[in-house]
Amino acid sequence: MEGNWGFVSDIMIISLLLGVAMIIKKSIRPLNRLLIPNSVLAGFLGMALGPSGLKLLDFSFDRLGTLVYHLMAIGFIAIALKKRRTGSSRSAVNTGFFIAISYAIQGIVGFSIAMILVYTFFPNLFVPFGLLLPLGFAQGPGQAYSMGTQWEALGFTNGGTIGLTIATIGFLWAAFGGIAMLNIMVKRKKSIGIPIEKPKVVERVETIVKDYEFSDIDGMTIQVMSIGSVYLVTYLFLKYFTAWIGNFGTFGETFAQVLWGFHFVIGVIFAFSFRKGYDIIRKKKKIEYLNSFLLQRVAGIVFDYMVAASIAAISLELIKEYIIPIFIITTAGGIVTILYTIYFSKRIYRKAVLEHIVTFFGMHTGTISTGIALLREVDPQFESGTAEDMVIGSGLALFLGLPLMIIINIPILGFKLGKPIYYLYTLGALILYFGLFYIFWFLKVKRSNSK
């Protein structure tokens, strides 16, 4: 029976790490100022105590990677099943476009550096590796691991672990770089032209949230059942659709691999459809089965475990070949992200500029949790509307960023066909994507703000 405990034992270890991380943060006050989420701290504890560290904890890197892959999709499906708010402010729409243009900028930076490295000091470098920068920084460890793993079949050795490493370095940029940026901006608010109000200290009030319970089934069970049903449909669609397109030669096979990497996007689309059908049917019923609060709790749990597992799954031994390229790309990515975040935020937001800057930077180097942690420093009660802008904007960015799925596929096709010219096509497509957004969105916003 011992052999059947694989995934269960790994989950128990992650649970233990999360508990220890929480105790450490409560006991060591300076850690609270670093704004490192418990899940990130738990992940680093896993690295230190696991098989690649002191070997005090025994877990499988491969199993943790698989866990991250699935938890990412489950978390996004849970969020997509929540009740949609009617309408969105101009600020939220601008945030959606900002998120999409951020993908393009990080993609241009990462891919350009990868091309330079492969034609100078690292001729054996897997060029599409540069695209892991926007995947790891802006979209998080789950997506970076997912795509890196898919590319392993093309010869990208330890691609999943490298993706997780880039995402982890992004967390460090969010925690340490975000705090440094926040403090500098507050001290130099006059010289940088950003109006800043000191946050009001408000006593926390505990609220009681009424759960949905039914006579024959628990409310949480209904949420998990709905998420599981959507994920099953997602799996069946990917299984049969990718088998079909795999018959269309090299492009079909490559695109099928990319689709498995973007399984969470497919899941979100099915979740939106499920929610739409549910809302239509529910109009005739008074009972509300899907509960946004419970769905958010599921997503929160899933993302905490995903982040902790993704960092713990990093094996330094497996990424030693890519240490220098990773350092170069992530350093450039962090610096550029600071610069364009400040540049665009000062020009597209009329209110709560600082709040948007720190939150966006935290999101696009780490995850939503690191962004919200930074936001709390200047907006403890979330009164600025910044958090809502980021959530609504992320939904819009999901669709605006779909062309990037095609762009990411271009260098993979070039690699398989042995045609480096496809790398230039990829860079050109990224620049074109950025240029269109800059001309038709940003310049229009800038003109409207000047009136």
C-alpha cells in the first residue's frame, strides 16, 4: 500500500510547509514587511529541506510539477465560474489592455535576449526559452511549467523546471523589488509627479459570511462538482481535438502540444459557457447553487498550494546549464517591467496611480497575491478600486492575449523545421502586436486624458 501514497504524501508535505511558513511569518515580524506570501515562503522551505537541499523531506519533483499543472487550471476554472459583474469602468478596461501589452513587452525582451545569447555565447540555447519570461513573470508558475514541460518533447531539457525557476525569480522581484520601488516612490512623490495619500489605519472588523447549505448536499461539494465537470469536458475536448489536428503534419502536432500547455485557457472558455448556461437556467429557479464566495475560497486554496509546490519543485541541479541565461533574462525583465509599469500607469490612470503601479508590478512579476500584498501597503481597505480593476482587467486580457498563443507557436515550428528565420517572424509578430495596441489603445487613452 505504501506505493499508492505518492501524490497524497506530496500534498501532505506541502500542507506542512504552508503551516510552518505561517508560524514563521507570525513569529518573525520583519518577514511581514517583505510582503512574501506564505505560499512563497513555504516553497522556499521546500527547496531548502527537500531532495535538492538538506534531504529532510522526500517528495517527487515530477509529481509536484504535475500537481502545479492541474491546480492552475482548477484555480482559473473556479474564478471563471464566479458571477460576473455587469459593466466595467474605463479604468478596468484600460487595465485589461495594459496587461495584454505587458505580455508583449516581456515577450519582446525575453525573446530578443534569447536570440542574442544563442548567436553569441550560448549556441546550444533553446531559443523559445526566452518566451518563458512573460509566461513565468506575468502569468505565473503554472503556465511557465506547463509550456516548459511541453517543450521538453522538442529537446528543451528540464524545460518545466526552468519555467518554474523563472517564475520563482519573478516572486523575488515582486517581493524585494516591489517594496523598494514603493518606498522610493513614496519618498520622491513630488519629483515623480504622483499624488500620494498616506493610508488610513482602520481597525479590522471580522465579518461573518453565510455559507450556502442544502439538505442533501454540502455547498462546497456543489462548487467542486461544477469545477470537476468543467475540467472533465476540457480534458475530453483536448484529448480528441489534439488527436485530430495531430494528423495535419508538423504544424498540427506542434499546435496540439501548445494546446495542452494552454489547457487552462480552454478550461476558462468552457467555464464561461457553463456559467452562461447556468445563469439562463437559474432565472427560473430561486435557489443559487454556484456561490462566488466559495468559488473564490477554492481558487485561493488551489493557488496557495500551486505556488508552494511550484517553488519546492525546483531542482538547482537540473537548471545549472541555464543559470546564466536565466539570470540575464530575469534581470532585464525585472528592470524593464518596473520602467514600463511606471510609464504606462502615470498616463492611463487618473486616480490611485501609485496603487495601480505597485499592484500591477506585483502581478506581472509574481501573482495576484503578491500584487494585492503590495496594494495593502498604500490601500489597506481596498478603497481605491485598484483590486477590482486588476480582476476585471485580467478577464479582458485573457481574450486580448489570445493572439499570443499563435505567436508562441511560431518559434516552435521554426525549431522543428530547422528554419531560424521563424525566430525573426516571432519577434516581428510580437513587435507588431505591441505596436497595434500602442497606436490604437494607448495613444487614444493619452489623448482623452489630456482633454
